[in-house]
Amino acid sequence: MPSVRSRGRGRRTISEINMVPFIDVMLVLLIIFMVTAPLITPSLIDLPSVGKAARQPDQFIQISIAKDESLEVKIKEATTRLNLAGVAAAVRQAQQGQASTAVVISADRNVKYETVVKVMDTLQRAGVQRVGLSVQLAN
């Protein structure tokens, strides 16, 4: 309730926000967080490790994405420049005779991430089970 102050002839109300309850609540919350923070255990993520595959793939298909976002498909020793729809058809055709085929995507560092995801999505829609990303190891 605002206090009333009389000054001279008229009465004026003082409009001030009382900050003490706000500060009390914030200090109690701070203490609660300080006490409970050490009790929270960090969650562990079970990441896959290299070498747990049941068997090695019969062949590798490499898809290269250049700086200008053009796609090249390398099946065995033959390299072909294709568009996004042609990549799915070429991979599907190459997989027909093989039991397990892995597709590796190599993209230039300056290529948009969206382009790589579009290629992965196209391969997934084509029924490719094993898709990997090629990386360059740091020295």
C-alpha cells in the first residue's frame, strides 16, 4: 500500500517499488542452486567407437562436394559428375549387386552444411543404410 505524505495543503502518494522481497527471493534461489549444483551428476553419452562394425563393406562409393556445390560420384575407379537426383540413382544402381555398400561423403570446408545434409537426406530416401562423412586428420 503506498504511503501518503502530507506536504503543505495537498496529499501526495509516493510510488516506489519495494526491492527487499525481490532480493530475499533471489538470495534464497541462489543458495538453493549453490547447494544442489554439486549433487547433480553429469550425464554420460554412449558414443559409438571405431571398429565395432560386424563386417567391412564390400565396396565404397565416394561422393565429393566441391566449392561450387557440384557433385562427383566415384564408384570403383570411375568418377562421374552428377546432379542431386542422379546421385541417388547412381548409388542405388551400384548397390544392387553388392551385399553391403558404404557411401562416404567428402565435402570442401567452404561448402554450406545445408548442401551436405541435402545429399545425406537424398541418400537416406534412396535406401542407403551406411553413410559416413570423410574428415581430414589434424597433424
